[in-house]
Amino acid sequence: QVQLVESGGGLVQAGESLRLSCAASGVISSIYTMGWYRQGPGKQRELVATITRGGTTNYADSVKGRFTISRDNAKNTIYLQMNSLKPEDTAVYYCAAKRLFSASMADYWGQGTQVTVSS
């Protein structure tokens, strides 16, 4: 099993920045990809960004150039630096972890952290 604990959400104004963190514990060796998903009010959960164990990243078009995902393998932690935040970025942000050959969106989820961007 893998446990994911997010931190760093909050309320900011448009144009400001936030950094989310997600610490993983448990059977970390089974995890290949980690990432962030979000779910806004009345919307489906959507991909924000992912990063593989080797450092390959993938971003949703809506956050490219504004968000940066990174990982510290020594600390089993990933980060999401969010700059130039917009009101449409308001959502609950979930940390996720996925095994190498998993067909699921993610195999493990964090509890979520609220990000609210006011205009």
C-alpha cells in the first residue's frame, strides 16, 4: 500500500502563486508515475500534471507555462509550483500515484487539498 499526504493549498488572488507538496510513504518501489489531478465545482476530475520516476513530465494544456511539477526521490515527495493562478484553477487538487503497467488513472489517491483563486 501507498499513502499520499498533500499540503500547501489555500486562498490566493488571481496572479499569485502557490506550491503544493505530496509526500508518499509505504511501498514506494511499486510506484512509477506520480502526479496531480483536480476537480472543480460541478466538474469531473482532470489531469493537471504527472512526472515519472525518470523525470518525464506531462501537463494539461490549460496549465502549460504556468505550473511546474517536480519530484525529490530522496524525500519521496512531489511538488506542484503554480504561478499566475486564475479563478478557473479553483478546485480540489489530488495527489496520485500509479504503478508502471496500471491501466487505471491512478492506483492511489491523497485526500485532496483545496485551492481557491479569487478574481
